[in-house]
Amino acid sequence: MGRISVGTASWTDPTLLESGWYPSDVDTAEKRLAYYAERFPLVEVDATYYSPPAERTAELWAARTPPGFTFNIKAFSLLTGHPTRVNALYKDLRPDTDKKNVYPDDLPPQAYEDVWSRFLTALDPLVSAGKLGAVLFQFPPWFTIRKDNKQYLLEIQRRCAPLTPVVEFRHASWFDGDNADETLMFLRKHELPYVCVDMPQGHRSSVPPVLAATADLAVVRFHGHSTKWTSRDIHEKFGYRYSDAELREWAPRLRELAGEAERTQVLMNNCYRDYAQDNAATLAALLEDA
């Protein structure tokens, strides 16, 4: 069985800071990251989806964590075709528009290329420190199983090389009927790591909890089962605490998945108060006991 790392998708969420998970004297960004890194070997940075990271920030992340610690970085929204706030773009690349949100086609070709290069370059300090795990590309619900979308997955892989992109879908077409085998075969053929998800079902963005390794890295993200998945309030959407019984059911499934990959990453994305940290610690203990 390959190595399993467990972590969460945030260490700075305001509700986490209010929850008391951090001791009162752990009151700076530096202390909080160090405290988190003492307890988990892995973290996912979701803030980079909303605004591309600065290279100096990546330098600080690398400096403030111990050897062997791993950061997964969520790709900037523009790179996955999501609507992107104009003021989130690099200042010199912002198009002259009255729109609040833009898409890749709204930018001149060279500006789009520059977004890609600057985003990836900003990760260099993590790469140099051996602390970059993967770059998460989470696609929108309208990213369906089509030939041109498959080609974009290969384009992402080419652009990111030698970094490791991992892909998460949010449309059921990728796993409808025979499409499930087609999707997994395509990813395996190109050694693209697939992100398995546990999430609410019955929505436009719902993907079934298919566990499969398509490369030497397997990733699982736990989004919870909130009854308010369509809420615009991110804490209502992800505010779900897994029970110990639910996590016990997942442990053998995760061990089986780890048998198919060299490395397996498990990330709790139910980021509300200390839910993710508490569930991650419980799950890590269950996997360690086994």
C-alpha cells in the first residue's frame, strides 16, 4: 500500500480562527501555519483560486513549514474557465471592460499566456523546497465530457510539466453509464491524476464517489453532505461535520485506493469552524491504526 497523507483545504478560514482550534497564543500567520504543519503533513491552498499567488507568499509558506510538508495549490479560476473577477487579475493584464467577471476569451491571447506563466512561476519557491504536491484544477459544472475538453486537460498537463496537475470534475456526464470507463481510461492513458470526491448528490454539479487511481498519485477530496449545497454562503455549502461512523466506513476504501497508487492524498474540504481539522485528525488516526 502506498503512503497516505491527510490534511485539510484551509488553515486560515475565519470561522476556524474563531473556533478555538488554535491556542490563544498562536495569533500570527506564521505561528498558525507552523501549528497546523505540526499536526498534518499536507494542506490545500484554495485562496489561489480567487487570486493568483505572489512568489513572496510562496517563499514564506516554504520557510514556515518543516521538511517534507506538502502544499497543493488550487488553480486560479481563469485557468479552469470559471468567471473571474477583473480586479483579481494582474493589474497590467486587466482588460478594458465594464464587466465585473471575465473568461479566458475576454483577454487578449498574450495576456492569457502571461496569466499562465505568472501563476506557475509564483510556485517556484515551493518547487525548489520540494514542497509542492499538486496543482488542483477543479472544473465548473458546464465542463462536460467532450473532445475539446479532453484536449484542454492535455493542454493543462503540457503547460504544467514537470509539475503535477490533478483534475476534479463537477458534471455527472464524465461518469454517466459507459462514460465512467472512458473517462478513467483516458486519464490512465495520459497519466493524469483524477480527484475522487465525496459530495452531495442530485445536483447539477454532483459527481458520484468513484474511487480510482489513474496515475501514481491519487487524490480524494471530502466536501461533506450539506443540505444547502446550492447556497451562495460558502460556510452553509461546506459546513458539514462527518461522523466517526462515516469516517470508519471510508477508511478501508481509502486503504484499497492507496494500494493502486504510490501516493494518496486525502483532503477535508468541509471548512467550517474546526470541522475539517477534527475530521482529518480522526481519519488519519483510523488509517494509522489500520
